[in-house]
Amino acid sequence: MNTFFAMLGIVLLFAALLIPGYVLGKVHAITDVAMLSFSNILMYVAMPFLVFSKLLEISFAKMCLTEILISVLLPVALGWILFAVCKLIFRGAEARKRSAVFCSVFSNCGFLGIPLVAAMWPEKPEIVLYISIFNVVSTFMLLTLGVYILSGNKREISLKKTLISPIFFAIVLGVIASLLNVQAHFESVHTYARTLSQLTTPLAMISLGYELSKLPLLKMWMNAGVYIASFIKLILSPLIAIGVLALMKYIFQLEMDFSVVLAMLVATAVSTAASAPSMAKKYDADAEYAASLTLANTLLCIVTLPLAYTLLEAIF
């Protein structure tokens, strides 16, 4: 129980960071235009520098190829498994169904997962690397499988967009800088990157709080689809991930560092991808329903994430 409450305390602290965005949104002190700027700073500055700064702290000589492969292959396998499950479960209006499937499959491992593991395990920078790799692959899946889910049209998929990712470039540059031991020779580079990376958590949570301020909370909880999508995203998804990792460890006797297990748990147990409402709107799915699902399971993961973490510790 101590583990559960420790994890719950950290997640609650993150949830409290929603409050400024929620209040500012309710009093109309910030606008959609301002939040677009926030998102751009988050995507193109804060998160890449968070990944880059953490990579500078990693000794790649101590890392194993197994953990890297797990980070690459799990999001692909999990994405297709969840897609198949959702196709069997969700019924009803086509636009709403497409939004529900998307929100059940894709997680907010970038905007929420990366800053969360950085805050929880600052002494383990390799966890940020594993979840960042998961995020890059998940982004590729989102811009291919995700676009197909929302649009129903394979022609909407753009391979060019899938290969251009700030996180991907941050990983490449971070690995190169780490191998060249840049931190030892140019500590100012690490200080600069770490300073900019500190924007990640507040910007991500203020943005989510603002989105929450635009939704009728009571109406949101009266829809059964919210609970079904949240169950798939917050409970079934991490259970499948834990099951796959346990199978690899105990049946196939595959040695893996606990850091990669933690990274995969958080990557799969956090809430729906923050881009769900905007992408749903772009591809003529139900954007308002996507926003409700995203924000509902963002709030629910305050409880489900510590529970998933407690289960993970019991198994591993």
C-alpha cells in the first residue's frame, strides 16, 4: 500500500497542475490561439530538450539491445491488438465510433508520460529514453493507423509527416551527444537543455486544464462510452503490456531491466493522446466526443495509474 500511496501522491500533484489552466479557461483569460502557442512550445522546445537533456545523462555502454527492441515493438503490437478489440466493441454512429476507437488505442505518452517519469524517477534517465522511443513509434502509429481509424481512408496517411518528429530528432542528437560525452566537456550544454526541459510539465498540464474548462463535466460522466473507452485505455492497455512483458520474462526467460518495464507501464497506462480532439475534427470524426473521452480518462488515470504500478511491482 505504501507504493500505491507514494505513486498516488505524485499523480495527484500532476493533477493539481491542471487547476491554473482550468481557472484561466473558465474566466476566459487565455484563448485557443494562446493554447496553440503553448502546444507549439511544448512540442518543438520543451519536450525535445527534456529528452535531449536526459540522454546526456545516460551511459549507453551499460544498456542492452533487448530493452530498445521492447520499446520499439510493444507500441506496434499493442496498437493493433487494441484496434482489433475496439472494432469488436464499439457500435453506433460512425463519427462517434471512430473517435472512441482512436481514444482507446493511443496514449498521451509524450505530453504526460515523459514529464511524469522524469519527475518520478529523476535518477533513472534511461526510463525517459525508453518511453521516448515508445512515443516516437507510437507517433508513427498515430499518423498511420490513427489517421486511418479517424478518416476511414488510407489515402489520408502521409509518410512524410510520420518521419518528421521533434522527439525523433532529439533522440538522434541526444544519443550522438551522449556517445561523444558532451556533458563532461560542455556542462553548459546540459544546463541549457535541462533549463528549457523544465517547461514541459507545467505547459502540458496547463494545456490539459484549459481543455477541461471547455467541457460540461456532469454531461461528460453520463455517457457509457466514456467508461468503456477509459477501461480499454487505462486498464486493458497496461494489463496487456504487463502480460506481454511477464510472458517474455517468465516463459521465455528474457532478462530485462526494470526501468524498461516501468517505462512501458507509464506509456500504456496514461490517458488518451492529447491530439485526439484536434485530429478528430480534422478527419470529420466526433471532435467533442473525443475531447470528452480524452479528459475523462485523464482524470480517471489519477487512480488507475497507481493501481497499475502496484500490480506491476507485485509481478516483477
